[in-house]
Amino acid sequence: MSYPFPKLIIGLFLGLSNLSCSGYVIGKRANPFFMYRVESISVPTFANETPIADVGTYVGQEVVNMLAEFPDLKIVGGEDRSTDAVLIGRLVSSSSKHKVVDNSQYLSSDSVAPKNTGTRNPFLVPSANLSSMTAQFTLMSHDGKVLWYKELPYQTRYTVELYDGESANVIVTQTLENARRSYKNSAKELAKSLRSLVIDAF
């Protein structure tokens, strides 16, 4: 003779568990830090501890924009002790720019800039650069307790412009513009990766 009660109890338990998980997922998507009882976050300017200018600003702007998409999480710029927690962002790397920016691709000078090569023997010139840094994110209470920490690679690749017959100033200016655009686009992708982490962390 079989008794239905154990099956009913198990079914009820599973149903409650699914309901609880469903509510948890909904809560995470409205506020990824609700389990820490954090409903408001202040975000000071991200520290840039790299030799590459402005990357802290690029990443900070994209992370703030990303967090602002959560309807139950209030974001306050700067240092504000009235919030529940503070998000500390840091961009770190080697202090040597030559170790951060690597010439990832080369071309022969006579194939891309024969006028600039002149009568010299052809030589290799960089045609693409790869920059590698690390972004660190720490969510802290105002009494210094670390609530959450994540670390993500921040990498970007950009073209080194090679204009035959152009001056070095023109080439450098256009290459710097390529780098700036690439750093901004990579900051957007980094914010997307961080969003996935904060939603799927638990």
C-alpha cells in the first residue's frame, strides 16, 4: 500500500523552492545587491593606476550607466555617506607603458609607406597595438567592510595609422584617436561583462 503524503510533501517543498528562486532572480534583476541590504550606492571617480590617460573615466562612466539600469538600485555620483555602500573602482597595470601597450602586428615599411621609407632599407613598423590592464571593483560599506569584489581584464586593440608621405604628427594624432575610440568601446564591453557577473554571481 502506498502513501501519498511523502510525495505531497516533496512536491510542496519543490514548489516553494522554485517560488523562492524565482523571487530571488527577479530581485537580482531589479537590484543585484539586494541580498546585502544595499539599495543605494555612491560611486566616486574610478582610480586610474595605469600609464594610459582617461581609462578610469571611460570605465567609470560605463559602469555607472550600467548600474543605473537596475530600477531598485539608486546610484549617486561622488562620495556620499548617506548611501548604503560605496563602489570603489580601480584600473591597474604595470607602471611602464611599454609593458601595457604591445605592438601586436607589424608590416614592412616599403609596403605601406614607401615615400617615408625613402632610400633606407625596409623595416618593420607596428600596424596594431594591444593594451592590457585590469579593472577592480569593490563594494564596501561605509565602515570599511568589503561586501563584494570582482576583477576583470580590460583589453583593447587599435590600429596604428600608416599614411604614406604624411608627417609624424598626422599619424600620431589619428592613432591616438583610434586608441581613444577603442578604449571607450572596450569600456562598454567591460560594463556588460560586469553586469553578467553581478546578476549571475549567486
